[in-house]
Amino acid sequence: MTAAKKKEEEEVTIVYKALKDGGISQYQGYQWPLPDEWNDTPGEWVELDPTGRTLTVCDWGLHGYTTEDIAVREGGTQCPFIYEMEIVGKTENNRTKVCGYKARLLRLVRNQDGPVVRFADLVWQ
């Protein structure tokens, strides 16, 4: 199987990630690579080594919320920045969360501290 063929077969799951200012995660303190709003490009991929670990929601994996509303509620004032996040490959989920081994942030969808204004939107208005 070629790498291109394998990539086509990877399942893509879109979820929402609640982060602190600067892309900092609430529980691990990890700084996520942020999307480039100027060029409308996603952040760099973050990938975990699956060797010896099992994806487990609320324990181990790259996590996101199933809906934007849940991300807003769970992120609260601690994590006011809500991003659309793409997870590729194997995932585990429950009613409100999805986790996987490989993910990246696609775009900022909500800033609970104020409006989200994307540069690309301003340029074309």
C-alpha cells in the first residue's frame, strides 16, 4: 500500500478544542500550534506515539469536544478560545468528547472574550 493510498483511507473527525490564550491546553499545559489566520492555514500536526498506550477519553489522547456548544460550556472562562480541530485516524469517543493520536487546529471559531474576526474575511469585504 502506498503512503498516498493510506492517507486517503484515514478517517477524518472534526471536533472543537477549548484553549487558553496562546493555545495553551487547560489540563496538560501543552501549547498547541495555532492556525495562521493571516494566511488561512491550519496549525501544524500534533501526533502521539501509540506504542504501549491505548486511546482513552479523559485519560490519554488528543481530545476535542463533539460540538462547539459543549466546548464553550466546558472551556468556560478558563479556556475562552474555541478552535475547530481535525483528528485523523483511529479515535475513541463518548457522548461529549473524541480523542485520537493525530490532530491539528484548523481555525478559531469563537473567542468568548470578544468577536472572532479573521484577516481573510476582512481582506475580501
